Amino acid sequence: MTTAEAIKELTFGITRTSTGEEFIKSLAQSLAKALQIDYVFIGELDEQTDSIHSIAFVVKGQLVEPVQYPVVGSLCEQVLHYNFCEFPHHVQQQFPYNQSLKHYNVDSYVGIPLLSSHNKNLGILYVMHTEAIEEVDEVKTMLSLVAKRAEMELERSLYEKQLLAKNQALMQANDELAKTRQALLDTNKQLEMRVDERTRELSASEEELRLSLEQLSQTNRTLRDREAFLASIINQTSVGICVANHEGRFIFVNEGYCKITGRTQAELFTLTLLDITYIEDQGDNVEQLNNLRKTGQGFKMEKRYVRPDGSLVWCLISVSRIEQEEGLTVRTLAVCQDITERKRSEVALLQTEERFQLLSKATNDAIWDWNITASQLWWNEGYKTIFGYKAEEIEPSLEAWYNRIHPDDQKRVMEGIRQFINQGGKQRADEYRFQKGDGSYAYVLDRSYALHEQGGKVYRMIGSMMDVTERKMAEEALLRSQQQERDIRIKIEQQRQFLYLLFSQVPAIISVVRGPDLVYELANETLQKFTGKQYLGRTLREVYPEIESSLYQIYQRVYQTGERFVGQSFPIFLDWQQTGKPYAKYFNIVYEAFKDEQGKIDGVISFGYEVTSQVESRRMLEKSEAQIRLILESIPHLAWTSLPETSINYFNKRWYDYTGLSEEQSLRLGWQSVIHPDDLPIAIERRTIGRGKGEPYEVENRYRKGSDGAYRWHLARVVPIRNAEGKITLWVGTATDIHDQKTTQHTLENTLKELHEKNYELDQFVYKTSHDLRAPLTTIMGLVTILKLEPDEATKTHYVDLIETRVHKLDTFIKSMLDYSRNTRTAAKYEKINLEALLQECIAELEYMRNFDRLHVNLHIEEEYVFSDVFRLKIIFSNLISNAIKYQDYNKPQSRLNIQVMPAGNQVVITFADNGVGIDQAYQDRIFNMFFRAAEQSEGSGLGLYIVKQAATVLQGNIHLASQAGKGTTFTVTLPRLTPEFTTR
């Protein structure tokens, strides 16, 4: 089945199911059918147990019961680590200890992780086959296609579970609130009964009310004694007690409070509560005090005091109102307990837990595999690493493991395992003490997973042991610390304030309406502050008479059908300012059906938070982007914009005109598609650094022009646009054409390079010229001196011949220098030239050379005429022919030079091929250098081939060498085929 057919089959199979686990099951079945594969598994990752449990497991076309197994040691670990895992055949050979592969007779495996929108592992999708997967690329493509939808469903299902859990917590809290309300009613009734009883007691006898002055005086003395006793107790108690007036200034502090704050009574009487409160705790403290003044309800909080030396002390504060005056709090009583040590213990525990997590990740757990049937127990390397045992000390038996369990834990652990196996359990976790190699005991967390036969009998268990000694010690330390702080009063107080704190501290609006009339039964403090309205006991219509019918219908639909409503940036039109003019505010909100104990819908729960500022910011950003784009359309440069976390979202018209790409092509292919490949790495590097730092960046690179495919240099500049909070909302880029500037710069650099080369050649030329001129002159002068002294005429003739030879050599060198000078200082003069006539002329002029008669020259000319410079052509021809004469191979019976002129498109190719001595490979790359001679005994000045190379360059041509020592040399001269019009330029 092809990929297209598979997609068609897959689409038909899953469109019948909408969402949720049913969709995932349908997807798995359709995928198995489309790919014609034996096993399809879609599972969810459980981070708490580090295991995978299946949502859909298709075996041979049928859905089977859910399974769960640990990630460690399975192929899922490979997939989650490497993102994509494929084993098209022989997978059991690569994972011989994986019993699942053997159980299902699997030969091939392909898996892909399922990721959340935050790129976090959610689960896994994999397929297995009992035979090799031939078209593994098609399978990978299919898995990649369906994975995105599966990820969405999996993440949505996860969110639904979280929301359901929060809903259940909310309902439980509501039940607790109802119980608390009933308890308050009972307490109120008891208080009324006590008041009635007290009233009867007071009116029972007037005699009892007539106290004598002596009794009153005695009572006053007793009262003063009690006050002194109470003051002594207050000062001797370890807790701190203070009283502050309505301005927050201290009017009473005991010695315990002075000790806690590190200040004297005199110092404290000049300060307020906020003066000694840590700045980060002041806001919450002020809010609680304001609420105390409004409601008279006391509160408890944990806060930090600042001592004079700058140190901080943590305290648990219980605050209440002790005196009222016309409804205003005029005095505040605070009881303070130092909890710094408890806080330090909590921090120490947190640090210990963090170290434990890092240690768990950095080291391997002790992984074990118990084959119950074969009574064999296997351990991985982590067993040695964690517990310090040598390889020879590890026995593959259950008895050896049992003997190392602490004696006090052995019976409990084994009984738990027997019960787990007898009941056919799936997962198990236990903590116990295990003996290490040094004899000490470590606390271990042993987590295991059971494999079952078809009858349900456990035949194998796989698990891991993690050393949790530090965590256990930290837990025990925390328990000891907490035990010292616990008392019954705190527990009761915490339970009483639980619901109040839950709803008052949540920064979201929460409400519950019940009954067909939608009467408010709950509205948290955030909602009441947000609207300034009274809710409890009033209907939705009474609270919001201006409510839109559409919003009211949403409440009714949720109440009547139980269907959840979720609104993102949902507009709600109400009279928020109570001015009689409704307007919209935007919320992310959920309306959920509220059910009673029988599961019947009895109301609607709403949970949401305002996002008006985000919506307005987004609209302002869109408006700002439109203004930026208007500016970018007006500039003569290439321009684009991109969002902070995404690719480019806009190109200006100048971009499309230059690149020739459409909008769809540009947004799909991106800016990288038109940048020269050599410039792409530095462009990506600058972009990565600039975006990482949030700073402007620029880079020079070449952009391909759509009209002719040519690349032109541009200077690209990219700057970030930030909002009022300094957050980057947009990146704006421009590319300015600097091609002409770069070309000019390149030309100047080349010219400078050529000048340096010319200067070097000139230095070499002066040195070599002086040397080569002086050498023959020195020889001639010496021969003249000898000639004057020689009396024999025959010998004089010999010396005259030697002088003549040196004069010819000097003449040849001077001629070469003249050719060099004329070639470099005169411009080319183009005219129509008969190549055959010119070659014959050059050959005739070289007939005087020694051994000329031994060289046989063959001419083959197919291009008779050429427009060029006759002087430079003659230099080229004469030098190449004379070299063939000079460097003949005298071991061969005859020397040969073949000269061929051939047309080649818009060029003329002239070759000079001889069978002379040839040129050694070691010298060929320097043969055209100035004054280079392959050997000291070589004839010539060393300028000939250099001048030939220069002459060919002036004629807009080139020359190439092909030679092999002992076989011969071929020079190939390539010249342009110029038209007559060129000679008139």
C-alpha cells in the first residue's frame, strides 16, 4: 500500500470518532490497517512512576487490555532520548534482554515520541511487526503525520484530567464549607443558650449584685495581683507579644518580642509594625491588616522581621483585634513565635531533595530482572555502582538479594512480594533497607513491573532500586522539626481557614450558581473585589440585570446539558463601572456543570481570569506592525519582520520584486533560500547570537536576484522592537544593496595585489638582468686579455670563436629584455593576421640555430586568419619553436614539431607538440616564472616562457603546458576569435 493509499485509509478510519481516548483507539486501529502491521501502541508517560501505560494497544488488528511497564530498559527509553527510533529488522538481536520483543515475536520496530506544546514528553507512538519493515521511510512519514493529532488529543486529555481534579477539589472544598457552616450554626445556638442561662443567673437575686465596698476593694486588689502575675507570665513566655495602635505603632511589647526582634522596648516604641517587617512581606501584611480593620476577623501569617544587624528572623504571627471604637480597629494584638529553625529545616530538606534528584539523574539505578519461572535474577552495572559490590559478589539468585535486606524488613518485603504475585498485580513500589558492600544499610526505593502469562499468572518482574537514604534522613529530620511545631490549636485553626485561604488567595474569579434560577452560592473574594457587587443569595439576573442574552444562554446550556464551555479571550459585556453603560472585558474562562452527590446537575461553576490587557496589547501590537509594514513598503531596500518565537511573517514588495518569489514561496522557503551558500553559515551564526542576546545585529551576504540568478552583495541589519515592559514583540530586518561598493573595494584590492606582484617582478628583473649581462661581458673581457697574450694564431682564432659565442648569447638576452619591455609597456595593436605566413616567417628566422636541420616541422592550419597583435604572436611562436629546437632528444632518430591551428567556438586553439627531452614534473608549476631555468646548463635567459605567458595574457588568452620527461612537451595557446569591429575600438 502506498503512502497516499495509507493516508486515505487512515483518514477514513478515524474521521468517525471525534476526540479523546476513543479517537486514539480508533487512530491505532486505523494505523494498523493502513500500514498492514501487527502491533500499534499509543501510550502516555507517567512521570511519577517513570512508566508508560497504554491508551491503545492493537495486536493483530484487535484492541487488547491496557498494559503498563517502566521506561528504563525498554525501547521507549531509546525513543524518548533520541526523538526517533527505527529498527527495520533484527531488533531482538540488538536488544536481547527485552522480553517483550520475544513475547510478541517482534522483528522490526519504529517509534516516535509524543510532545506537548511546550516540547515536553507526553507519551509515545510506536509500531512493531513480526517481519522486517521494508518501507521504513513511509512508516516514519505516516507516524510523523498522525503524531501531531495524537499529541493534541493526548495533551487535551491531560488538561481535562487536571481540570477534573481541580473540579473535584473544589467540590470537596464546598462540602467542607457546608460542614463548617453547620458547625457555626450549632455554635451560635449554643451561645444563645448560654446567654439565656446567664441572664437567668443575673436576675436570680438582687442580693448577689449588692457587693460591699470591702468586697469590691478586695476584688480590685486581687485583680491588680492577677495583672501583675499575668504581666510576669507574658514577659517570661518564649513567644513574643505586642500591641499596636490604629497607626501600627507599638504601645506594648513583652521581653519575648524584644528578644525575637533584637530591639529594646524603648526602640520599639519609636517604630511601627512595618518599620521592622521585611520589605517583601510588607504588602501582604498591609493587606491582612486592612482586612482586619474592615471585617474584624483575625489572621495568621508567616513573615520575616529585620533585626538591627540586618539579619532576618522568620515568625508565625497570630493577629486579632482587642478593642473597637465605632467600628474601627484602634488596637491590634499580635502573638509572635520564632520559626526560623523550622524554615531552615525546610530549606535544608528542599536542598537535600534537589541533590537527590540531581544524583538520580547523574547516576544509574540498580536495574533488576527476575525470571520467576527460571528462578534467575539479573542486575545491571548500577548494582555495583550504587551498593559497592564487586562483580564476583553479585549472585543471580533471589536468596542472595533476600539475605542483604535488613532483618527487620525481610518478612514485610517478602510477604508483600508474595501477595503481589498471588493477586496478579501489575506495578509495585516498596521502601526497605538494603546492605551495601561495606556492611552498612541504605534505604532503597524498589519499583517493579510484572509481566503476566495469558492466564494472568506472573512469570517475570522487572524493576529498579534507587538509593533514597539521604531523602529518608531528610524526611526524618523534617518530621522531628514539624513535631515540635505541631499542636492541636494550630491544626484546628488551619482547617478553619483552609477554605477561606483557598478562595481568597487564588488570583482567579470563582463562583458557583445553583438551581434553575442560577442563585449565587459562592463568589470568592477576588470576584467581589473585581466587580464591587454582592452575590450570595442573589440570582444571576439580579446581580447582572444588564447581562447579554448570549452569556445567559451559555449558563443555561451548561446547566441543562452538562456540556462544558471554554472561552479564550472571551468578551463579557457588563456594566463594570456601574455607570449604566456596559462594555466588554476579556476573560479566559470555563463554565462547568456542578453536580450533587447523586451526580445530578445542580448548578454551574465558573473559573476564569481577566486577559483584557493582553487582548488590548495584542491589538496594539497588530496596529504597530501595520505601521511598521507601511514604512517598510516605502523604503528602497529589502525588508521583513518576524515574531520573537517564529519564522518570518512578512516581506515587503521590494523583496518580491528582487527575489522573484511569491509571498507563499517566501514565507515557506524563508530568507535562507536566496542567500549564497557560502554566506549562509555566518548569517545563521549572527542571527543566533543576536537573537540570543536580544540585541541588533548585522551581516554582509549575497542575495540571489530572481531576474537573472546573479548574486549581489547586501548589508543586512536586524533590530528588535520592544513593548513598554521591555519585552521583544517583533524583529525588523532590512537588506541594503552594497554590491557596487563591494565590487569597487574588490577591484582596489586586486589592483594593489597586482602592484605588489609587479614590484616583486621588477626587483627580480633588475637583479637577474645585472647578473646575466655581467656574466658574458666578464667572459669576453677575460678572453680578450688571453687573446692579447696568445702568440699562436690558431689558438687566437679559437678564442675569437668563443668571444663570438658570448656576444651572440648577450645579444639574445638583450633581445629578450627588449621583447619583455615592449610587451609590458605597449598596448596591443589588433590587425588581421595570416597565421600560416607568420609561422613560416618565424621558422625561417630560426634556421641559423644549431641543429635546426634535425627538427622536422609539420603545419596543420584550419583557421587561416585571426585578428590579434602581430608583435606578441611572433614572440609566442618564436619562443615555442626555438625551445623545440634547443631541447631535442638526440637519443631519438628524428626530432619532430607538430603545429596545429584549430577553431573552437569563439576561440582559436594553437598547439606546439614536440618529441624532445620533456620537462620534469617537479619544474612544471614554475616553468612560466621569470628567470626560471630547469637546469643551470640550460640555454636561454629564463625570460622566454615568462614573456610568452605575459603576451598571451595581454591578448586575452592563455597558455597551458603538458609534458613528460623523455617523451616530449605540448604547449597549448588559446586566443579569442575577435571580429574586425574589435580592432576599431
